[in-house]
Amino acid sequence: MFGGTLAEVMSLQRDKFPHHRLPWIQTTLSEQVLRLGGKQTEGIFRVSADMDEVNCLKIMLDQWKLPQEPLLDAHTPASLLKLWYRELYEPLIPDSLYAECVTHCESPCIVLSLVDKLPELNKLVLCYLVHFLQMFAKQDVVQMTKMDANNLAMVMAPNCLRCTSSDPCVIFDNARKEMAFMRTLIQHLDTRFIHDEQVF
């Protein structure tokens, strides 16, 4: 479930969830964040969770189970969700598109056209993630969480894009551009079809 490609994750769940078009673990953790009051939790996605809880939840989800006892708070599924994106064998934004993404990070038209270049499964998974983040970027939610589009982009960008250079200067410079790319998605990507089609 963790550390594989998106295609491998979908293959693993085919018998259990043959009609799901999205990874079960992605939608399950996202729903857990909401169920545990993530939209009312200050610092959601930024504050570290209890690592014992995170590891226990990871073990359970690897066995297709959900905890019977309630989790401490929304930080646990939020931390594990970030970890799942980060540990994908291939990043959500493929290396082949990375340079274009950081070059045009603040141009909505080009950023949206790059989303259309993604493999279909990557596009669907990314759109679900952005749709999820857009819920948290609403002003009434931001007042509770203190996590606006800038903050959400800052914590999520490293989990979706991986710098293709090993030069520390390039990595440092690109971190800002990766964040800008994610912020542009949160602010401009039309993800209404995720809700309308119920793709999970």
C-alpha cells in the first residue's frame, strides 16, 4: 500500500474494491481527516501527529482495516496521508513534467494544461487531492485551522513533486516554485467533477 506505484496500489485493491477509480487508502484517510474534525483543527497537515498512532494506523490500513478505537485527533490520518503521497514510488507529478511545472508555476493557464498531460490515474488522484485541499482553503475553515492556500501548498508540495536535481541550491530555489505550483492548483483547478461523479 505504501511505497508502490499508483498502478500497483490499484492492482492491490482490485479484488476488494473493483469499482473504485481512486486508491482506497487515499479516500479513506481523507475521509478520516474530515470525520475527526480536520476542518476545525488548528495546524492541520502542519502539526506533527503522535508517531505511535501513525504507525499503528499504517499497519491497520495495510491490512485493509480501520481502527475500532477512535484516533486521538485528525493529525494522525493527516500525517499518514502526507506520508502515503510522499512514499509513492513515482511522484504524483512525473519527473518528465517537473521542469515545466516549476518553470510555469504561477501561470494558471499553463499549470492547468500540465494537469491535462498527466497519466489518467495520476490526474484523477491529483484532482482528488486538490479538491480535498480546496475544502480547507475556504475562508471560514482557514479561520479555524490557520492553514490558508499558501500554508497548504507549502506542506503538500514536497509530497507531490520531487526535484530532479541533486544540487542543494536548485533544490532550495525550486522548493518555492513547487509551493507556488501547488498554490496555483488550489486556487484555479476546477475539481467539481470529483464531487459530482463520486469517483471513489
